[in-house]
Amino acid sequence: MLIYNVGSKYNLSVIKLVKLILKPMNKSNLKPKILNFSKREIQFQKLNYNKIRKELKWKQTVSMIVGLKLTIE
């Protein structure tokens, strides 16, 4: 089984991602509830997509916002 990370070159906080998802759903009034304020929590996460880029010549062709909108639709 092959496993690939698909991501973008931008760091994105979980809260920012939630807000980006809620906007096209017209749910911007919802606020995420953080249940665990762990000191070890990663504030910004970025998938390493070097493997898929190198092996499959993959590259991001759709912006995060457009991709989320298409996924939600």
C-alpha cells in the first residue's frame, strides 16, 4: 500500500482551517470549541508532500479555498 500526503506549501492553523470550511457553508457564526489547551499542541501544521511530488510529479493546482468550496458542494 502506498501512502501520500497531499497538501500545500502554506502553514495553516486548525482554527483557520475550520473558519475556511465554515465560510462557504454559510456557517461563519459557528465558533470552534477548543477542548484541550495542551502545551504540546502544534499551532501550525504543514503536510510534507515531497513524496507525492517526487514520485507522481504532483503539484497543487487548485487553491485551498476553491478546493474546499468544490468539496463542500
